Amino acid sequence: MELYRQVRGQGAPLLMIHGIISDSSFFQDCGALLASEFRVITYDRRGYGRSADTEIRDFSMQAQAEDAAEILRAEAKEPAWILGNSAGGLVALELAQRHPELVRGMVLLEPSLGYAESERQKLQAWNRELNGYVASGKLKRALPAFSRAIGVEAGGGGSLEELRRSYQNLTAFLLGELNQVQHYLPPLQQLRDLRTPTVMAVTRQGRDSMFATSSQSAAELIGWETELFPGHHNSARECPAEFADTLRRVLRRMEGATCDR
């Protein structure tokens, strides 16, 4: 299976993994800015965007981690920095566990890990709501539910092509990936034992949202550093310059800490 990918720039490899209801175009603007310093690698995850394939049945994080590993082996000449946005952060986590030799360090932006009981209950209720829309065939009604989860109002803007792609990606998530995301929760000790430098990113304007609070809680339990990023959950697309500046600063600090070991 050949996944759509794009590679820009020179320097240390940076793999940017998109979340749900999106594709690699999510990183178009901030990726262009980061390409002045990094070899930026983006791709459409299986089932999404230009990697849509009706024959795909396995949306597990394990299968998707192998996709990311294959791309890194082809496009990166050394261990890569990983930016995992939302569910892309879950793919990054599985990648680091299965192929630590490919990963230099990770920044995970609100991947919604429900380790704390209160957070797990909120995520499970959200999962039940979305599965209800799937069962009734009312997929478009999931968009407001997703907006509530990330702390923003649902919007209907964008070109016809953008709206078409968003609906295609929404369908891929609800019919393929929804329950894989909900049930992905590696043992806490397994993540504590990871030797990969990891920072949990939480957005300033979205930090009270369900995705952010569950991620913050997980970082505290695991012992990961947290970092405030600009905007809401979709800040890489909504404020690309600020996002790129913040990510660049965090990666430089992580690089310095790695060199000091």
C-alpha cells in the first residue's frame, strides 16, 4: 500500500502525523515554514485524503505505526523528530514503542489518553455518542460533537473541495478508526519505560477541552514535560507561524537536553 507523502526542506527529519477528520494538508503552511530548518515529512494516513482506499480494513495503531516506520525508512537518513497531532500522537506513541531506533523525540499535541478515571469516562461518553451517529447513519452530526471535544464552535467554512475532503476524512474516521482510537491505551508503565524524549503539548485556548485535559492528566501520570502551544487543538492549521515557532523552540530545547545526557 503506497501512502501519499510530501517531503520538503533539508536538515534533521521531522515527521508530522495528522489527526482525525484531516490529512497532510493540515500541515501545509506550518510545514513550509519549518522546512527552512528541517526535512519535513508529511503523509495522508491510511484511509485519509489521498491515501483513501476502500480495501483498507486495519486501522489499528499497530498497523499505522508500521506505515510511519516504512515512510521513515524511505525518507529519513537518521532518527526523526515526530509531531503527532491528536490521534496522530497515538500513532507516534506506538511507533516509538515498536521502533525506538527510528525516533529522536516526540511532541504529542492533545492525543487524548484516558488514564485518569474521570477523563476516561468523558472519552467513553464521546465515543458512545459518535457510535450512535454511525448506527443511525447520521455521520455529519458528528462534526459538532468533535468541535465540542476540542473546545471550538462548529464551523461550515471552506471551499467545496475542502468540505468534500473533510467529509471524506470524517467518514474514514467514523467507519474505520473511531474505536481504534478510543481503545488505544498502552499500560502506563510501558510509557514510563520509554527512553524516547517526549513532550506533551496542550493548547492555550483549548486547554479546558476534553482532549487537552485528558492529555495533561496522562502527562502528569507518566512523568512527561508539558508545553503550552498557541490557539486551539487545530493550531497547526489555524495559526501556522506561531505553531512553527513554538515547535521549533521545543525541538531545539529537546535537542540540547539530549546532547547533555
